[in-house]
Amino acid sequence: MNRPVRRALRRDPRLLVRLAAWSVAETAPALVVGLAVARAIDDGFAAGRPGTGFAWLAVLAAAWLVGAAGARQVVLAVAAIVEPFREDLLGHVVESALDRASAAGHGPGSAAVARSNLQVELARDAFASVITVVRSFAFTVVSVVLGLGALVPEVLVLVLPPFAAGVGLFLLSLPAMARRQREFLLADERTAGSLAAAVGALRDVTACAAEDRVAASVGARVAEQAAAGRSLARVTALRTLSLAVGGRLPVLLILAGTPWLLSRGAGAGVVLGALAYVTQSLAPALGNLVQGLGISGVRLRVSLDRILRPDVPPGPASPALPAAAERPTLSPEGHAPSPGPVAPPYGPAAGRVAARNVRAELRGVVFAYGPHAEPVISGLDLSIPEGDHLAVVGPSGIGKSTLGALLAGVLRPGAGRVEVGGVPADRLDPACRVLIPQEAYVFRGTLWDNLTYLAPASREEVDAAAREVGLTALAERLGGYDAEVSSGALSPAERQLVALTRAHLSPARLVILDEATCHLDPAAEARAEGAFARRGGTLVVIAHRLTSATRARRILVMDGTSVRLGGHSELLAASPLYADLVGHWNPATPQEPVL
Ligand SMILES: Nc1ncnc2c1ncn2[C@@H]1O[C@H](COP(=O)(O)OP(=O)(O)OP(=O)(O)O)[C@@H](O)[C@H]1O
């Protein structure tokens, strides 16, 4: 890790000489401040010679001007050392990215290079800061020692021992501080990474009812970071102690030793001058060193670690989300599944209950989309026995999707209860039911991963489901189950076929199709619905076309906040709304009414 730093410092010794020369100029005030104050008082103002006093103050002002000019040149000299260091690191980043890309057989990932670039910038800034504070500390200490020696050498006995003790204390605490600072930085990165992963996977997390698990995992990261912060704060107390001992104790000792200094011939101005050296130069230099090395030094180390060893993870891998590779899926060709979104929980997730059957019971259900909104569903009673095939029809916006979401436990009723197999729907094990919305969900990954996302399956089972639902031709056209698919690369109808086959393969005994076939042509829709009707379990179809209703065993007509349940002929006679919907429909024509 130190190699780039050493290389940068050894590259051109003339740069170091230049830096040292300008550092001398920069620390001119540190050399002069105490002497000028002492002489201005003792030889000038206190001796009744204000001209001499002002002359010494003018010397101090001149020293500040020289210091300012020196500080400007120091910045340029530090940049001259640091910029080649940055280029060196950038060259390394680009070379490593190209090496990795050629080994992997694809172009270099621009995101990875951009990340490394950021680390390079951090390392450059930290390196500049470390050079600046360490150099400034060294030159200031030498200047102060020379100044105090010229002023009153005895005072060095009062200043140097506590100062050395403070520096020693800081150096002793430095390894522990660096370690804890590093742990804190890494914990911070892990929390950020974990949160970013959770936010990016929110849709998957919700779809898999993994909120509790993800919250627990992110919470663990936050707790870890808080512990690292506390641990850092404890060791930071040592830093404060070293500053107190090295920067403040000398002031007390000078004040306490004033009678002794006066007895040795020093004037009041000399005592004030010694105090000026300590308070204006020595203590700030120690403070800067403690602050600069404690933070920039650690940052430099961490950044260089990242740049030079990019494959080393920043700590234990974030378990915020279960990895897709943990899914118990079998690739048709025995390949490892490609990384996809978060895996759904197999077996009831925490707080979820598996039901023995999927008989759905709705009792006195009221639901509104807001505390002051009109209820979309009001006082609904409905029983859906196991094995039922129910079609839900009604005008647009009447609440069909809301009913589907209540059954799936995605929404909770404001009043009344929705139970599946005796379990409140929102607490039901997600494996027991599946809801396919109109906008089918396909994630970037292989077709196989997309199909086996809800449950592991054998090649035969996937083939059979694809045949039943009508996916086989699409799978062949895509190039088989190992073909990479993504949402944007498939048409809405193709996405629906993938989602339908996935649901068909799931263990769910309650299937809710919420206009899940709306993009399919009528023949494909009939085939897909038929596949689910034959599959067993309960099928609830929120119908897009009236033909879906004619295929169902029972039909629920939603009309305002009232509902009517029955068979096709029964409803034709009993429900004006249903008769009206059917009245617009002539089965002989290909134009079917869309609900
Ligand atoms: N998230 C929401 N926030 C507020 N109002 C909503 C929300 N979702 C739906 N609604 C409103 O609730 C009512 C019922 O909507 P829902 O989607 O359940 O009807 P639908 O019968 O399924 O309609 P469509 O056939 O057009 O899909 C509508 O008036 C709709 O505007």
C-alpha cells in the first residue's frame, strides 16, 4: 500500500527541497511570533519606547506576509508531488480494468472504472492533506523550539515534556484510531450498499413479502455502524487527551512557572512571548496533526486499499438481501442460475402463516383508498370455496382490482375481514397464493430464472407448464430457457406469457389473474385461462373480456358498492348490469366487449 506513496515522494527530490524551502517561509510567523511579542513589550512598550514596540510588531506583520506567500507556494509544491501520484493511480486503475475485461472477455465496466476514479480522487486529496499537516507540524515544532531557545531556553523544560507526552499519546492511539476509523468508514459503506440494494429491489421485496427480513438485515447494518461509531468515539477521547496534554498543559506550566522564569531574569514580555509560541503555533500544529493524520491518513489507507486491491471486499458481504444464487432453482442445462432479483422466501416468511386450504372468506369488507375517500368496496360478503373458478366483471373503475388485491393480502380492509384458509390474507404465506397483475413482471436474467422464480422446477415440469400456457413457441424463438430476457426486450403479451407460466409452476393453490391476459389474443387468452382452470386450486379471473366470464364456474358482477354472484344464464336474468354488458356483445363477431 505504501509503494505508491513512497514512489511519489522519491520521484523527484528537487520537489521535496522546494517544498521544504517554502515550508520554512510558511512557518516564519511560528518562528517569530513569541520573540516579536516579547521584544515589543520588554524593549518597547514596557520600556517606554513605543517606536521599538511597533517596530517589532512590524517584524511580526512582515513574517505573516512571508508566511502567506510561503503557504501559497506550499500548495503548489504539494500539488506537484500529488498530481503524478494521482496519474500513477489512474494508470493502475485503467490497466487493471483492461486486464480484468480481457480476462472476462468483455469490455471494461464503466461503472467500476468510475468508482475506482472516485477512490483515486479521494486518495489524492487525502495524500495532499497528510503531506500538508505532517510537514507543517514538523516545521512548526522546529521553529517554536528555535524561537523559545532564543527567547528563554529554560521555558523548554516546561513546554517540551508535556508536548512530547501529548504527541506520544497520540502516536500510541493512532493504530487503534486508524483501525476504528477504518471500521467506521467500512460500516458506513456497508450500510449505504445495503440500503441501495434494498431500495433497488423494493419491487421484488414487496412481491416476495420479504419486507421484515430486509428491514432486519438493513437494521443490522445500521446497528453495526452505530457500534463502530461508538467504538470510534471512545478512542477519539484519547485524541482529546493528547491535545490537552500536548497543547494545553504547557500553557498551565508556563503560567505556574512564571515566578521561576522571572527569577531567572526573564521579563513579563518573555513570559507572554512563550505563551504566544505555545498558543499560536505549537497547540494548533498539534491539533492539525491529530485531526489530519487521524482522518486523512486513514482515508488515504482505505482508498489505496480499494484501488490496489479492488477484488478485496470492503468487509463481510452485505447480507441485506438473499442472493439470487441461493435460490434452489435448477438450470435446464445444469448452469448456475444467473443473478436476478431477490429470491422469494421458501417456507413461510417471518410472521406469515401457511394455510391448509385456500377457501377465501370475505366478511363485511369495507375498503377506501384514504380516510376521507368514498369506499370502493362496502360491506362485501363473499365465499370462494377451494377449487372454484370465479370471474369478476364490472365497469371500469368499479373496484375489481381492489378486490383482487384484498384477496392477495396486498391491501388490508378498513373494516371486516378477508381470510384465506382461516388466515388473514395479509398474513398468508406468499407461497399459498399468486396474483398476476396486468403489467407482467419480467426481470433481467435467463428465461429459466424468470420461470422458476417462485419455485424450483425440473425441466419436464417447465416444459409441461410452457406447453399448457402457450409459451413453447416463444421459448424456442428466444433460443431456449437459457436465453437472456429483460422486460424491455419482450412485448407486453410475451411478458404476460412468461408471468403466467411462472405462476402456473408455482405451488400457489389460489391464483388471481388481474387482467393478466389482456395483451394476449382471444385464442391465447382462452388457452392460458384453460391451463389454470385445469391446474387445480382456486382461480379468480378479473376479466378483461366477457368470454372469461363465460368460461368461469361462477361470475361476480360488481355494480357500485353492491355485488351479485351467479352463473351466466342466472345473471343474464337477474343482473341488468350483466345483461347490459352481454347485450353489447355478439359472440359471433370477433369484437368482444372489453370490461
Ligand atoms: N392506489 C389508489 N389510490 C387511490 N385510488 C385508487 C387507487 N387504486 C385505485 N383507485 C381508485 O379505486 C377505484 C377502483 O379501482 P380498481 O382499479 O379497483 O377498479 P377496476 O374495476 O379494477 O378498474 P379497471 O377495470 O379499469 O382496472 C377507482 O376509482 C380507482 O380510481
